[in-house]
Amino acid sequence: MNVGFHPKRKASIRQRIEELAPWFHNMTIGGMATAPDHFLGDYPRCKWEKFAHALPQDIAGCSVLDIGCNAGFYAIEMKRRGAGLVVGIDSNPRYLAQAEFASTQAGIDLELHQMSVYDVGRLGRKFDLVLFLGVLYHLRHPLLALDLIHEHVAGDLLLVQSLQRGNDTVPKVRDDYPFSEWQLFEKADFPRLHFVEHRYAGDPTNWFIPNRAAVEAMLRSAGFRIEMHPEREVYLCRRGGRPEIVEPPPL
Ligand SMILES: C[S@@+](CC[C@H](N)C(=O)[O-])C[C@H]1O[C@@H](n2cnc3c(N)ncnc32)[C@H](O)[C@@H]1O
């Protein structure tokens, strides 16, 4: 039995894939790959396979927010795991059009909004699971974004992925150091954000690339408890309380 697509339908899918190009997510739509020559391989499927086990197979009825959803690969996967409401936001309208097309073709219902992470408060609700994958280092204000996610949309779990560069060990840091301490800042494993003024990998939106210690410290500082580190760049966190910041007495 021929279960393939009618040639006319296939041609119209191909045309739409081309109209919406370039794609960052390699998705298979109507048997056609959207980004077959991706520099990271079959991306993001090859990444997802390394941390998919961190989430329960069945997330029936859970509400999910995918921040920086791009063409919707992860949002669609969440629906396939049984999630109820899945909202995807992205600042780039072309990526959202890709997500709209990919989800419609897959028969999957996503709620999509063109919105920056800095505006998540406008969603006016919290979600059981927030995905924040591949966005942190694209932001000029990464800690503000984490704070806003904590305050407005994170109901329970946060799944985070960040590009990391530099040292991969996590030092024990003390609560405080004297003003005369300089050596500390020479240590490669000190939590560090590498500021990129111009471009990294040809991309002018790579702003702050953290080392591992910095990602973990920023998550804690924004009020997220790291529960699992299933893949080098990925963390599953649970929303907790924000550490109290006590102002020092005047000198
Ligand atoms: C490297 S892609 C990651 C896409 C997807 N989350 C993944 O992990 O495959 C970064 C995405 O974040 C989006 N983005 C960048 N800055 C954003 C912002 N301020 N608010 C929302 N989305 C943003 C980009 O448009 C892009 O779709």
C-alpha cells in the first residue's frame, strides 16, 4: 500500500520549507528534512537523545513553556509525551512561522507567541515545566532573564541548556573574600562569563558564554535547585527560594 505523500502535496511542502529557510532545527516534514546539512548533525534530535531521559516519558496534562522555541522541535516532543498546554515563544517571527508550519503538519496543537524572554510576565501564568534551551548565552542580560523566569513563569521544573566554554570543573567557593584577594580571579574554574563584543561562530548574538561553574552559580543565584545534570550542557532544575541578598553595612 502506498502511504507516501501525493506528489502535489509533497511539492507544496517542499516549497513552504524553502520559503521559510534557513532552518536551525532539522525536522522531517512530509518526508523532507528542513536542515539536512546542519553543522551539528541531525540537530536538535542528536542533542535531545542525550538528555531525553531526564524528563518523565509521560507528562500527561502538564503545562509547558518553551522559551526560544525556534521551529518547535522540543515543544512538539513535549506534546508527544502527553503535555497539555504547550506554549512556545520566540523573538524571531520566521522561526515562529516554522514552528507553526511544522506543528500543523504534524497535527500538533501549539500556542505560539512572538515574545522576548524579558516579557514572560505578560503570559500571566506559571507552567509545570519551562524549557530554556540554547538561549541563555544569546542574551545581553542573562541573569535578568533567569530572574524573570523564576518570578513569572517557572511553576516547578526548569530544563536549561547553555553553550559552555572554558574550564569544566566546579570549584568550592566561599561566601566571601577580602578586598585584597586577587588570585581567585586568575583561577580558570572561577565562575566566569566570557563577554563577546563582536561575534563567536559568526553569530553576533552570542553575548556571554559561561563556563560550567558560572551556569550552575547563576541558576542557584536565580533560585533554581539543580536536580540533574544529564548532559554536559543541560540541567534539570526545580524552582526554589531565591537566596537572600543582605546589603553590607556602610564602610
Ligand atoms: C540557539 S537557538 C535554540 C533553539 C531551541 N531552543 C533549541 O534548543 O534548539 C536560540 C533561539 O532563541 C531565540 N531567542 C534569542 N533571543 C531571544 C529572546 N530574547 N527571547 C526569546 N527568544 C530568543 C532565537 O530566535 C532562537 O530561536
